[in-house]
Amino acid sequence: MNLLKTASTVSLLTLLSRITGLVREQLVAASFGASGVTDAFNVAFRIPNLFRRLFAEGAFSQAFVPLLAATREQQGDDATRTLIDAVATVLTWALLVTCIAGVAGAPALVWAMGAGLERFDTAVVMTRWMFPYIGFMSLVALAAGVLNTWKRFAVPAVTPVVLNLCVIGAAWLGAPALQRAGVEPVYALAGGVMLGGLLQALVQLPALAAIGCTPRLGLTPGAIAAAWRHPGVKRVLQQMAPALLGVSVAQISLVINTQIASHVGVGAVSWLTYADRLMEFPTALLGVALGVVLLPQLSAARARQDDAAYSAMLDWGLRLVLLLALPCALALLLFPIGLVAVLFHIGQFSAHDVQMTVLALRGYGVGLLGIIALKILAPAFFARQDVRTPVKVGVGVLVATQLMNLALVPWLGHAGLALSIGLGALVNAGLLLAGLLHRGLYRPLPGWTGFALRVALANLVLGAALAWAAQGIDWIGLQARWGLRAAAVAGVLGGVALLYFGVLAACGLRPAQFARRG
């Protein structure tokens, strides 16, 4: 398997999901702006997403995927399918109980996440509608772990498009229909989320059937008890406990920041959310794509005790992070107003909202390199079934992030929250990298100095071009001419990309140098 080609395929499919995601956010911004109802929706949607990241894409995936890859490598496909059946049975029944509890406890969850919301009751209603979303997405995470282990990356990568299309339809058609019926139109978004979650889970079934891995769920008490006794399930649960603590560190920080933002003022939660959506664009295209491809490969290399391949794959991933994440960070820092204006400055989203979102985006931009690098460095530990090290580092970073909030929020407001997350990510990534180097798990290959100097030169040129473009055009003033503004942003980004890779090529850096088989 060509890792660069596979990562590029995942990245392109993720690009499609992010483009539809941005269209989704554009429609929400145009329809509702940065208001009390959008704050309520963002908090309500963040609650099931919080649990999804904790249990599904977080602790569960970190414990399940390395074990799945190791089982297939050492015991073969039949034993692996038995493991899948047992884990799916336990997961499904646990999710059913969790969803019932979440719907019942919605008021307490909203209070914990955003007690200062202007539309608190609206957030509670939408939380009750959307909480079962975690059930669907946890099953999607199970399917994605299986498909990625079988090197079938396309379906998991493109699945988020389904959610985006459902929410787009809800904002475009459902919200006006509810408004005509005298119902709060923002509730249509909650319905779109639920439909999107259901369809995402259903989309996985044909892909699982194609590799003979459709889970067989235990429905009787005896079958459920047998699934609980499976040694693989016990191993996943044992690994999930410390992994849950590690993942919860980032999510606790998110809860605290959302709570603080809800008290900063109306619109603050939404400004941070819109900035986060833009920040997640390069994070998903680069970090998530590389992490998805590398985790099963690192786990398999560890199972074979092939330390050289393990280290070489890490080296390959980190070079790509530096090569591609650094220019993205410069774009967020030097060209945020063009990005925010072209995407969100329409309808109810005002020029003031643009400026406030820009401040938050710059805060995230400071730490983008660390945010993306974490998507590779953390899986390097998970592949070795070492979740304790990232946990210890994460707890320390959580404390440091909240101390930074105490210093930055009174000074910078909501932008201080974004900046503390960015700085915390840099510290987190730096500590994990130092840990890999200190233990001898990662041994950098020769050529890093020359590579870093070439990348630095290309970024200096790119940064100068972005700074000129940001100051040379009145991006806010082009609101009435959206097509012209969109063309200008596309021209700037396309031009600086060509300039960047042109400088790299002139310095002797070629894409073929990153071709690698895994």
C-alpha cells in the first residue's frame, strides 16, 4: 500500500466532507447569524459530540483499533471477526443505556456546558432531540475501525458528507417550513443532525458486508453475557479506562471553555464555533487523514516488532505535517479576514461577527501545527497500547491551558480561549515528541536540517504574499459582490499555493520523495 497515495485519497474525500461542512455553516450563519439561538444549537450539538469524541472516536477507537490490527496480524481474519461481533454487541447495548440517560439528563448537561446561555430552554429541547446521535456515531466509529484495518479507507472518510447534506437540507428547506408553521426554525437543524447520524450508520453496512465483517449482534441474555466474557472485550475495556481519562482532558477543556464563552456575551460561543470549523478544515485534511492511515500501520508494525518501520513511518508523517501544516497556520494568522468574510459574511452574519471570528481564528492559528501534529504523535503511543503517557501529558496541559485562560480571557475575551487552546496544543505535541525521542521509539532519519530550511524559506515567501493580499483588498466591503470576493479568495489561495510549491521545487524538494509503502 502506498501510504502517500492512500493518505491523499483520504484527504481528498475528507476535503469533500469539509466543503459540504462549510456550506452547512454558511447556511446556518446566513439564516441565524451569531445569536442566542445559534449559541443554543452549538451547545446542544456540542453535547453529543463531546460524548462521541470521548467514547466513540476517542477512548473506544484508541483501545479498539490497535487490538483489532494486532489480532488480525497475529491470529487471522476469523478470530478478528469474532472479536468484532463481541465488541459490537457490548457497544450497542451500552449505547442504548447511554442514550436513554442522556435524554433524561439533558437539563443538567446543558447547564454544565453553557449555564449562561440566553436560550437555555431551547438548548435543552435540542439536546434531547440530538443526544441519540452519539449512538449512531459510535457505531460509525466501530465500522471505521474495521474498514481502516482492512485498508478500506474511502467509506469512513466520505461518510461525514451525509451529515452535512442533511443539515444543509434542514437549514435550506426545514427551517423556513417550521417558521411558516409558527415553530422555532432552529429546531430543523436538530432534526437534520439526527437524520444524518442514522444515515451515516446505514452507509457503513454495504462496505462491512463486502469484507465479510458485518457485526452479528447478540440479542439474548446468554449471547450478551458471552460477549462480555470475550478476552478481547475485556482488553478493550481495560485500555479504555486510561484512554478515557486521556481523551477527557481535551473534552474537559472544551466544556470549560464553552462555559466561559457562554458568560463572555451573546455570540461568543458561535464566534468560537465558526473559527473552529475553519481551523478543523486543515486539521481534518492533514492530521486526521494521516492519523487514520498511520494508526493501523503503526499497530501492525508494533505487532511484528518492526521498530525500524515504526520509526520510519513516524518520520514520514512528521515531515508531511511540517510541509503542509505550517503554510495553513500562516493562512489562519495572516489571511483570516478573507477566509471568514467569504465563508460567513452573508445574511445575518455581520461585519462585527466577522471581526470577532477573525480574532478567534488567529488564536487557533498559533497552535495549528501542534493540533495537527497531535493526530500523529498520540497514535504513535496508542499503537503500542500505551495510553498512559498521553494521559499524563494531557492532564498537565489541561492545567496549563486553564491557567492561560485566567490570564488571557480578561484581556482578549473569547479570543483568549482560542489562543490558550492553540498554545496548549503546541506544548502537548512538544512533550509527546520529546517522549518518543527520549525512549528511542522515534529516530529521525537523516536530512531534517536541509528539509526544514527549504520549508522555512518557502513559508517566508508565502507569508509575505498572504500579508499583502490581506491588506490590499477590502474583504468586508465586498459583501454585496460575493462572487467577486469568492473568486478573489480562490485566486489568492491558489496563487500562494503555486508559489509555495514552486519555491520548494526550486529548492529541490519533490513529491516523489514522500512516496512510501506500508
